[in-house]
Amino acid sequence: MSVKSSLERKLVLLFIFLALLPIIPCAYIISSAQLDWLSGFTLLLLMVLPSFWAANRCYSYVTDTLERIGLQLDALGNEEFNSWHLAEFNSGRVTHLKRDFEKLSKKLLSKRFEYMHNEAFLSEFIKELNLPILVLDHHQQIYSVNHAVKSLLNHANSHVIGQPVEKIGLVFTGNKWQQSHHALLEQRFEVTHHVLKRSGRNYQLLVLFSIEQQLRANEKQVWQRLIRVLNHEVRNSLTPIYSMTQSLQEMKLNAPLTPEQEKLEHNILQVIEKRSLQLLDFVENYSAFSKLAPAKVTAVYPQDIAQRMQAIFPTIVIDLNTATQVFYADAGQLEQGLINLIKNAFEACDGNDASAQVTMQWQQNEEQIYQSSQQNIEPKNQLKTTINIIDSGQGIANSDNLFVPFYSTKANGSGIGLIISREFIRNQGGELTLKNRGDMQGAIACINLTAVPTVMSKLK
């Protein structure tokens, strides 16, 4: 078994050795002087006893000093910053140690004042916050509350300091704080807690986040975005309608209408009527940004859509193949998407030279697909309609954010047109893509629609 080592044991062995050291010269004197036993014993006592006394006093001084140092450390641990335990020493190594204790005491005292100042500042700061905050002691009793908590409680229950936190309806379950059903707080809150240590005890800081306020804020944000979407779509339709109405009025005021002007007047009125009905239908059925009204798929004639786009945007160039066939789509949503894309194309060309133009190009081709039936697999022809909106503007600079809601590179852009246009197309089984032109500067908005062709005679 190993012998335990300690400072006291080493000091005792050392001092015993020093105390017994005079025995050697004492034995030499007795032997050389041939003293009798009484004289020799007396000489031995006179030389050994003072050594034992001195060794004992040295041991006492060392252990007493160590005890004083331990007491001084205990005092610092208990935030007593006076070094009176070593006061009797005024020189030597212990004095240097005492000065080190005094420096440490001053530093700890300064840190204590700094901590108290920060704690007082934090306490006052918490009181002024509009966020409800409670502090619980180690018995889970309310230690302090700020004004926001008091305002949530009625007058009869506003004095809750020192009361169990369950009194106001907060319970600790599942390793987190929650509101009970009989909570005195007037709103529903999500509670987060943080553990604080003060004077060796654990305190808990409870922060209450209002769920109802967040829900109201989210609801307000949703309504604001919905209004922006509706405003965007209504303006895009009403602006060309207003422009066509002004042109019609000026045409009638200048002179009697020619046959060509009468035909143009008839076409303008038809476009106004058609767009007004489709816009009214859109406003009535649009319920949310991410949920459009179901597509009303009907037979659509490319020539009719091209004619209406030409009336709304007179300077647009339309490349319509005469062999284009009728296809199925929601004409209202398709035209609304086209208006947004064509408008963006013209805006992209603003500031360019006079040769800048926007072209709407139609393409159709049939693809054979195979569908399984109860007896066998039958081939069917599928009509693919592609509408390209081609501009000569600046092109697409940041393609990653094209369809991010409410992101726009325009100074007054709303960031809605492209994504709502894509939703219009996707709502009827199509897809919208955008890319830069390969032949020159500009961009191409490509609409792909797929449907099974229908015989013209059945549509009439």
C-alpha cells in the first residue's frame, strides 16, 4: 500500500531530523569527557529539548500561515475583500503574497461592481421592453416581472412577486414552459426560457412571444401581397383598355369614321368587352396568390388571341402560321399571362434604338404518344403549341431569381408578373421558360401548351 504524501508529513519528518541532530555532538561530548549517566542525560536534555521546541514552533508557524492563506481564499470566495487574515505580516515573502491577495481582491471587487451595474442595467432594460419577461427564483416563484407582464394581467392579479408561477398559468412540462388552459394572461404565448446563475443559485428568465400578434402580422402581410397581385393584374388590363378608349374617342372627334375606322372601332370594342369580362372573372375567382381559380379549358383559336394582342399592343409583330390549329386552353388566363409577358418585353426594350421590337411567334407540331386501354396500347396524336415572346432588350441578367415572388430588377417593379404568368400557364398543364437570345441581344419567353387536337366541325 502506498503511503499518502502531504506537506505536514514532510515537515514533521524534517523537523524530527533537525531536533535529533544535536544528539550526535552530545554523544561525542559524553564519550570524550567520560561523564556519568546523570550528567550525560542532563546534557542531552539541555541540547535536545530546545531543538524540539524550535522545530515545533517552526511547524506551527508554517501550518498557521497556510491556514491563514486558506481562510483568506475562503473570504474571497464569500466576497469578503479584506486581507486581514495576513495582517500581522509586514515584510518578507508572506507580505508579497498579501499584496497579491489585495490586488486580486480589488480586481474581484471591480468585477463585482461591473456585474452589479450590468445586472441593474439589464433589469431596467427588461422592464422597459414591450416583450413580456418574467424571472423565476430557484423555487420557481416569480422573482420579478416587467411592465409588459403587468399590463397583461388584470389589476387584481398584478401583484405576483413571490407567488408561484403556476398562479398566472405557466407550467413546466416536457422540458419546456407552456401556458395552461386557466392562464391569466389575455393572449396565447410561446414561452422560451434561459437559465441564469446568481449568488450560486439558478434563476430562470422566461420570455413570452405572442402567437396572436405574429398570426395577425402574417395575415396582414398576406393581405398586402394579395392586394399587390390584384393591383398588378388589374392595372395590366385596364391600362390598354383606357388607351384604346382614348384612341376611339379621338378618332370620333376628328372626322366621320371611314369604313376601315368603323371596322377598327368594332374590333376595339370587342377587345374591351372581352378583356373586361375576363378581368371581372379573374377578380371574382382569385382567392390567394398561390391558388388560382381552376382553368376553364375551352376551344381556343390562335387567330382570335393574336388579333386581341395586336389591338392591345399595336406595335407588336405577330408571326402566326396560317396552318395553326385550334387547341384547348383557358383563354382568359392565357391572355392574362401573354399581356404580362408582352408588357415586360416592351419595358425591356425601353431606351434601346428605334429598331427595337417585340415579336410574338406561334408554332405548332404534332407528337405521337401511346396510351394504354383495357385491350391494348393505342397511339394518339398530341398537339404541342409553342408561343414565343421575343424582345431585343437587355436580356436576362440574373436567371436564378426570375421566378422568386416579389423580386424585381425594376425600380418600381412588384416582382409578380413573371411568377403569376407562370402560374397561369401551369394551371392549364403548360410551362413557361425564359432564356436569353442566341442570335443577338434580348430574351425569349417561351410558353409550351400540350393538348389533343379536336376536329373543327365538332367545335362549331
